[in-house]
Amino acid sequence: MRQHDSAESTDVPPTPRILPLVLLLFVGSGCAALIYEIVWFQLLQLIIGSSAVSLGVLLGTFMGGMCLGSLLFPRLVSRRVSPLGAYALIEMGIGIIGLAILFGMPTIDRTYADFAGTGMRGVLVRGLVCAICLLPPTMLMGATLPAIARWVEATPRGVSWLGLFYGGNIAGAVFGCLLAGFFLLLRYDMVVATFVAVSVNAAVAFLAFLLERLTAGSAGGVGRPTSIAEHAQDDEDVDSGGTGRMSPDPAPRVWPVYVAIALSGATALAAEVIWTRLLSLVLGATVYTFSIILAVFLVCLGIGSCVGSALARSSRRPGLLLGACQALLAATIAWAAVVLALSLPYWPINTLLTRNPWHLFQLDLLRSAYAIFPAACLWGASFPLALAAAARRGQDTGRLVGGMYAANTLGAIAGALGASLLLIPWLGTQNAQRVLVGLSGVAAFLVLSPYLRAMARVIEPGKMLGFLVRRVAIELLGITLVAVPIGFLIWGVPALPWKLVALGRSLPRLDDGLWEELYVGEGMSASVAVTMYGGTMRNFHVSGKVEASSDPQDMRLQRMLGHIPALLHPKPRSVLIVGCGAGVTAGTFVVHPEIERIVICEIEPLVPREIAPRFAPENHDVVNDPRVEIVHDDARHYVLTTPDTFDIITSDPIHPWVKGSATLYTKEYFEACKRRLNPGGFVTQWVPLYESNLEVVGTEFATFFDAFPEGTIWSNNINGLGFDIVLLGQAEKLQIDADAIQDRLGVPEQVPAVKSLYEVDFNTVVGLLSTYAGRASDLRLWLEHVEINRDQNLRLQYLAGMQLNTNQGKFILDVILSHRRYPEDIFIGSGLYAKAVRLALERSISAFPTNGQDPAQFP
């Protein structure tokens, strides 16, 4: 690598010619970084889980690595090293580590499963895994901006160009976010996405090496003053002759700037966490919604960064502009809070008017920008203004940028973790946003205080008393000017509407005045609510969607998930329930006295503590049953790491179009469940037919049956409509004797089980077993062409996210039932109930003359 003969060389490189190419470096670097971030977060969540603690460890490690990189690079790498050459090597290193992470992840997965635990040990092991995987590449990512910073002069005019580079980096990040979320992971998988990112790294490294040769022998860069007048303007740092003229930078101390940019980072990331949760209620919590929100946030940051860079180049008082940005941030944070609570949820948008998701994506972009744009632009402008306010001629620009970037990143870490783990669960989103408004006011006061003190110095010498009085008066005036508007803004932040938590994106369509609030809570993982509809039906809502209720069709499904495996198993003793919900499925096992242990795995602590007790009549007060053990963890993480085995595992997760839930529908997850089964054990899996289409359901079926080839299908077909499916899997061949099951139900000690079935219209075992809707072999022609949902692609969440406005439940059920044949080898016995089950199924099967057709041929 070439080295400069002098760190202060006066040669001026051809910057106007190569400036666009240097900007292109940052665009490519940002694109690759966002692709990596999305891929690495998905890969690591599959290992360490998706609980709030796991996500906190993951985010803290990622951003902490970038902070360390920005701090260490200028201290470990000499100023004599070519900035562009260093940039090229950094990009090459990121690409090499990216490949190593991709191919090393299976080994890490196996090792983690051996050492993972609960409590503090579990947190430490998760932190160690994240550190091994993320610290090396993120430290290199954090070093990119300090590396190129040495290409510019350490003057406000010089470092202002870094805002343009920062904006280019953000523009690339936006492209990478959309490319990964809407194309690479939808059409391909994480392997292809990683190779694309590595290719971008390689292209950026090659271009950086080429530019390094073009600028060989030059140490200067953009922003170098080229005339005496410009030198004089940059050096005008002090007041001359007591004329009362305020200098461009009245504060020789720059610590307020560093504190302000740290607070700016904290409020930005905390607001992103809060607003993402609120916007996902308004738009629907799909993987596409999260990509859109992130892209809009980054676009606005980029716009603000470019504007801030231009202002920093032309202003003699960048610190004053920085303070104004922080003051305006307080107002724009309050604006977003008002828009998200009182405006966007009530826009008269009926999401069912179109099945084309791209039509709604346009509205989602508009609604996100309407709330986010003002504040995000100001956060983007703050960074170049802070650099310009802190710059002093002759200092190492690498250290300046590294320190400023580190301060901003440390604040971002504190803001993101503080919002998700502390502010939202403890204070709620309303008070959390009030805290952010207050922090922005503090940042504004810190930066503007030196300018207020400078006003006090414009007095005649010798009048000390007058000076002190004026100094105190100006300080009090400054506090008042900041505190009063900030207090007004804090007071004006509205509360989160409970109907938004309950009805989410469907609020304009479903708000008919019949909903009654019973409970609303904001937890670390989700916002939840319990409502009463029409004075009779209680509903449990998660993130704007009904997940369980006392409605007959929901009760029937929840009881089927429990009773089917409990009755088919000859003597079940231990049960694992994935997802507590209203507790009805878990409570179904309470009425089976032979069951000795019931483990409920729930990621959100509010659900078993606040929600399940409100459905005690339906769930038999399951949370207070002495056999019940509640585990607060991501269910997938628990299944992968627990040494325990069970007779029954039943899974009733959130709808697959919700971001992250597809991890509970992958082949690897089902294989892990199979390994946790005792001999003769069963797995039941909920599959919704509503808000879905044939392709989505086909992927769910094909994935489950790939793990359980002898699996069967059971339909919650009230009035012939298609609402839900229960998939039943087991390692051994299934055989069902209806008369033996009825005999078990007839034992006096099991009367509660009979009542539980009767309450959902299963008067005898015949009604329950008549819900049989087929098995894997019946659907062979259809499923052999369907792509399986795997950890490596999580294809289901991308498919399902396109179909949340589609309701083809009855059509999908008809397609499934049209392939059903009576299974002579499954239903055995010749008693009265066995004959009744056969008769009921044969009558049902005869109603579908299209038996055996390929579902792909259906209209």
C-alpha cells in the first residue's frame, strides 16, 4: 500500500473528478452492509432466539462493533497510510468474514446448542456467539468512515464533505435493504444474498484501489482552502478587539457537541424502535412493512445528511445550526407521536379493496414518510453539522470522525436497548416518546449554551457586577426558552389508542362501535389487548390482530390442538405448548388427568400474566394449575436447547405473515420438535387458511410433511367454511381405534374432558375424528413441486406477507378435501364408533368428485 511522504502535504488531488467515484464507494459499502445486517440477524436469531434479550444482545453487539471500529482505526492505523488503500482492504476484509460467517454458521449452531443455558449463563453464551460472529466484520464497517475521513481537511469546510459521503452510504443502505427484502430473500435465499454482498465488497475494494493509484502521492482531499480569504474565514475563531462581534465558534470546548450527537443517536434509534412498533400496527407486521419503514427512515437520514453537509460548508456557525436541529427535533418527535396516534390509524383505507400488495406498498411508503420524514431529516443533518462544529485545523480527521461516530453509535445502542427493554415495557410508548422529546431539548440547550454565554461577553470591561447579572439572566432566559416549549410538547404527546393495538390495520374497517376495552399492555416483544365484542365475545389481540377468542370457531380450533393428540396418545404424561395465547389450548390438557407436566413457552411475559387469567373460564385457569411450568423464551430457541423430551408438542404460533413467525414453520424446526418427542409422541401444528392462498398453504404442508411423512390433516370446518387446519405429525405409523378412545372418555375421572369437547360441538369421539381431512400421501402430486420453508430462506414469511389481504379459506379447504381418501390403515376397529366415523367420512369424501386433481390446475 502506498504511503504519503507527509501527513500535511500541500498537493491537491483532482477531487472534482474523483469525488463522484469516492461517493460511489460509500454507496456500495452501505448496500453490502445492509444486506449483511439482514442476513446475519436472521441467521443468528435462528440460533440464539428472537426474545427481547436475544435481540438486545444481537443489536448491541452489531452496533458496538461499529463503535469500536470507529474508535480504534485512527489510533491503530498511521495517518501516513493511504485512506483509499485502507478503505479497499477494509472492504475486502468484510467480504471474507461475510463468507466465513455463512459457512461457519452450522458449526456455531451445533456448538451453541451444547452450551446454551438459562439466566445469566444463557445471556453470556448468546453474547459470546454474537461477539464471535459480528465483532470482526462490524469493527471493519465502523472503520470505513474514519478511514476515508483522512482524505479531507480538518476544517468545518473540509469535514462537511463527510456528510455527503455519509448520505451516499445511507443511499446504498436503502438500496440494500429493499434489494434484500423485496428480491434476494423472496426469490432466492441467504446464501445468494451473502454472495451478492460479497460481490459488492469486491467491486468497492477494486474501485478504491484504482482511485488510490489515481491519487498516488497526494495527502490532501476535498475541502482544502485554496485562497487566503478562505483560510482567513476558517481561522476566524476568536472575537477581535472586543468589538462585540461573535466568532464563528464561541466555544473552545467541544464536549457539548459530542454529548449532543450521542443524545441525537439515542433519540434516533429509540424513536425508530417505537415508531416501527406503532407503524407495524398501522400497516401490518409483515417483513415488507419492516423493510419499508427502515428504507424510509434511511432515505430521510440521507436527505438530511446531504442538506446538513451543504449547510456546514456554507455556515460560519455550524454549532448554532446543530443546536437548532436538536430543538426542532423535539417538535418533530412530538409531531410523529401525534400523527401515529391520532391521524394515520384513522385514514379511511380499506385494505381489502385490492389483493395486489404493491398497491398497498405505495400507501405504506407514503404513510411512513408522513410520520418519519421531519425528524429523520434532522437526525441526518445533525452528524455533518456536529463534525463541522467540532473540527479544528490540523487535527487528525480520522480521530475526529471516529470519535464523533463512536459517540453517535454509543447513544444509538443506549437508545435502541433502552427503548425496547426499559422505556416501552415500563412507561409505554406515550411516555417513552415524551422522554425523547425531553432528551432532544437537553441536547439543544447544551449546544446553544455557549452562544448564550457569548452574548453575555458583549459588555464594557470592568463592569463585573453587570456581567454576572447579565450572565445569570441570559442563562435563565436560555433555560426558559428551551424548557417552556419542550414542556408544552411533552404534555401534548397523545396516548396510544387501544383500538389501534386491538384492530391494527383493520381499524378503519372494523371499528363499528361494538368493541369494548378490557386490557391493553405494551411488552418487550409486542403490544397486547383483550376486548369484548358485542357484549359477549372476548378477544385476545397481538400487534393489531386477533390471535384467540371465545368465538365458537376459535374455541373449536384451540381445543382440537389439544384434544386430538391427547386422545390419540395411549398415555400422555408431558406436554409442551408453543405460545400461550389465551391459554385455551394449554388448558385443554388440564382436563386430562394422566398428564403430569405442562410446559408453556411464551416469548412475551405479559401474555401468561395478564391475558390468560382473563380467559380462565375457557382455559380452566391453566396458569394456576400446579402441573404448569411457564418458560419465557422464544419457542424455537427453547426446543433447540432444552434437554427435555415430551409426549406431545403443540404449536399455535402467530400467523406466518407476521415477521419472524416463519421460523416456527421451517423444516429444521419441525425436525427439532421430532427429536424432542418421546416414543409414540405427537406434534400438532396450526395452519390458518384465511389471509392466505394455495401457494402459502402448500409451502406449510410440504414443509411439515417433509419432516413427518406419516402426517395427517384435521379441519376446523365449521359450516363447511375453511378457517384453520391442524396438522398432526408422529414418527410412527398412526392407528386410531374410535371405540377405545370413546371408552377412555367414558371413565368418570375424565368427565371434564367430555365437557370440554361438548362445549365445542364434539358430542362424541365421532365428531372429533370426522374432522380428518387427509394425509401427506393424498397430496403427493401437489406437494412434490412445492418449495420447502427452510432456515436458509425463510421463504414462507415472504410469500405469506404478500397474501394478508387474501381470503381463500373455503377454496383451499375444498382443494385439500378433494384429494382425501378413506384411510383403511389408519382407522381401525369394528365397533359402533369406528363404524360411525367411517360412515361420516365416506359421506364427506363423496361430496368431492374432483378427487385426485392437481391443485395447480384449479382456477
